[in-house]
Amino acid sequence: MSEATNSSCQSGSCSPISFDWEDFPVQLTDAAIEMVKVALAEENLTGHGLRVAVRGGGCSGLEYALDFEETSRMGDSVITIDNLQIFVDMASSQYLKGTTVDYVKGLSGAGFKFNNPNARRTCGCGHSFS
């Protein structure tokens, strides 16, 4: 089992809080983890991790974002799975709780797919929700 941490800062002192992978705001399938690692290698981003976030925008009001980052930020939830660090900021955590990110291939192409039980409405592209 992998260990996740969340930095908690009080009185200027930060310490990690541990929790299980099942409690991490977002889950990645084995296929998604493998494709992220392939993309990191292709971009020569040794030592970087994956930031999973939610941002304002898209046709439904909010959109998913995947970015590479070298380090976590204050308040991030962080987990290392199969030597891949995953970062989720506190604001995004509330929208991503219970979400699974998969990497799918099909006749229309390939890409990351978000399965978010909190989304009331999604757009046709699957990258925007409310």
C-alpha cells in the first residue's frame, strides 16, 4: 500500500499527515499511471510528478487539468504510486473526491478519461463538468 501525505501548517511549522491511497482525492488506473510515466520520459522530466487539478472554464463551468510539476505546493495532498508523485491542491480536492482517472484507447483516439461521481453534468468532450 502506498502512503499519501498532506502538508498541515500551523504556527509556521509544516508537517505531513499520512492517509491511505483509498482516501486520496483522486485515483489513477494502472494504464493512466503508465501513460504519465511514458509522457514524463518523452519530455525528459526526471524528478517531476503529476498535478491533477480542477480549474474554472470549459463548456460546463469547470475543467480538469493535468500538468507536470517538479515539487508539491503548500497544502497539497501528495502520494507516490509506482515511483510517480501525484499532487492535488486543497481547492481541487473537493471536486475530485472519488474521481478515477483512466487512460483509454479507441477508434476516436486515445486520452485520459475522468470518472467523477460528483459531476452533475459533463460536456461531450469529457473534460468539462459542473
